Amino acid sequence: MPKRYLCPQCGQNRTHFYLVKKLAQEVRKDPSTGKITWAADEWEEVWAGDTLFLEVKCADCGYLANEKAFT
């Protein structure tokens, strides 16, 4: 079911937003230097349980928060 948004910061925007998905890449680092010694070729979406981790950014004022703040 579609969700209606309202920016909690500016309180006026109901139409123009950016949906921000988080991506993660597995890496291995040298414990002495901190240099990355191996990095996975693939980037994976970050999930919170069974839901995609999603943030929303207001295109009017730039406020960025979890999707729940906008619904």
C-alpha cells in the first residue's frame, strides 16, 4: 500500500522527496595499518529485518530521516 509523506521539518512538502537506499560492501583490513586488503566486488542493500533500510530526504528543506518520520 502506498504511503503518503509529509516532511516533519518544514511541515509543508508533501510531493517532492528523495528515497535513499543504504548499500554495504564487505571489506577486510590490515589490523596494523588499517589498509583495505580485500574488498568484495558486489555491494549489497542493507536490510532491517525483512524490510529494506530506507531513508527519505525532503527535496525542499533537505531534511533526512528514517521513512517512519515522514509517514
